[in-house]
Amino acid sequence: EGMMPPGTGHKVMHCEFMIADTVLMGSDCHSSGSPKFQGFSLTYSPPTPAAAEKVFAALADGGKVDMPLGKTFW
């Protein structure tokens, strides 16, 4: 209590679920003002860098890339 900004009490910081042998992760985005729900974020952890590049290229083809493929702190 007291550590989270007002209005963030019902947001999801991190979730994780499995589809077959694939782990997907998601979270609510930080927003302020009058936010509208217009989607969500998912994280996919492929088994190899080559698999990551293949999936990224397939999703980017016709999709909107918000963040290029690259290493992250998690």
C-alpha cells in the first residue's frame, strides 16, 4: 500500500501462461489520463535466436513493429 499510483490497483503487472510447450507473458501497460483499452502486450520466448527471427519476421510482415527484435534485460 502506498507504493502504487492511484488507479493502478487492478492492473496486471505480469502474467504467464502456456500453450503447448510455448510460454506467453503479458501485462497491462502503464497509462495516465483517460486510458482506453485498445489491446494488450504479449511476450513470446522462442527456443533459439533463429526461431525468434523467423517468428518476428512473420509477425512483422503486415503487422506493426513497436519494438525491434533485440536483447532485453529480462
